[in-house]
Amino acid sequence: MAVERTFSMIKPDATRRNLTGAITKMFEDAGFSVIASKRVWMSRREAEGFYAVHKERPFFGELVESMCSGPTIVQVLQGENAIARNREIMGATNPSDAAEGTIRKAFALSIGENSVHGSDAPETASQEIAYWFSETEIVG
Ligand code: RTP
Ligand code: MG
């Protein structure tokens, strides 16, 4: 298995409830290293650009609104098989479908306010990392 990098966000619904440390601990306990991290308050333009792939979806407006409603922690996680494993640790998009022990089962409020984001494939991981970080901000 290869060491991979994935892009992760702790969304505003979670930072607002002071869950930054608890969620980061779940990533670290799973064996990931946080090799880049910063706190951002997204502009509408940044949120729309980041989620451009969803722009035709009915929930797009609500998603952008929620991502602009408070601070987000953007992170790069590094570890064995990080992309798929991060999605396992996050759990299903809808918290009512999320397995016990996952971040979304523990913390998500709804399908929209589901506390975390994680890249879904190597290509999106590279694109999403580059969207938020320059090379010098990533310290592996
Ligand atoms: P993510 O991209 O955030 O890691 O989550 P995902 O792959 O599990 O979900 P995706 O289908 O990519 O949707 C991106 C985010 O949009 C919000 N969403 N709201 N109201 C709704 O029906 C709905 N569906 C999706 C969620 O915040 C989801 O994480
Ligand atoms: Mg997704």
C-alpha cells in the first residue's frame, strides 16, 4: 500500500462547536500525519470554485451558504492509503447512514452540515490540495 496525501476540511458547523481538536485527534489516532493546516473563512467565490463540480445540484446554494457561514480548517493528511481510509473514518455523507465510530456519526448535524470533507480520488486530492495550499505550506 502506498503513502498518499489527501485534502480534508473541518467545516464551519464543527469549528463553531469547538470540534477542531477532537476531529484532528481522530485523524491522528488513525495514523495520519497533519502535514499542512490553516484556518480560513471562505469567500463565496472560493466556496463556489471549490465545489464547482456540484454547481448544478439542488443543494449547491445551501452548501455554499454553509461553507461561508464561519471558519473552516483546511488540512493535508498523509498516510497509508489516506484517500480511501479518510473517507472510511469520516463515514457516510448522511450522518443517519454513518457507521458507529465515524466522525460524521459522532458529530454531523445533517447531510448538509456534516462536519468534514475528504477528497474522493487521487486526482481530486491533488486538485483540492493545490486549491488551498502552496508547496511551501506543506511540510511532510
Ligand atoms: P464531501 O465531498 O464533503 O467529502 O462529501 P461526499 O463526497 O460524501 O458528498 P458529495 O456528494 O460530494 O457532496 C458534497 C457535500 O455537499 C453537501 N450535500 N448536501 N442537502 C443535500 O442533499 C446534500 N447533499 C450533499 C454535503 O455537505 C456534502 O458533504
Ligand atoms: Mg464529495
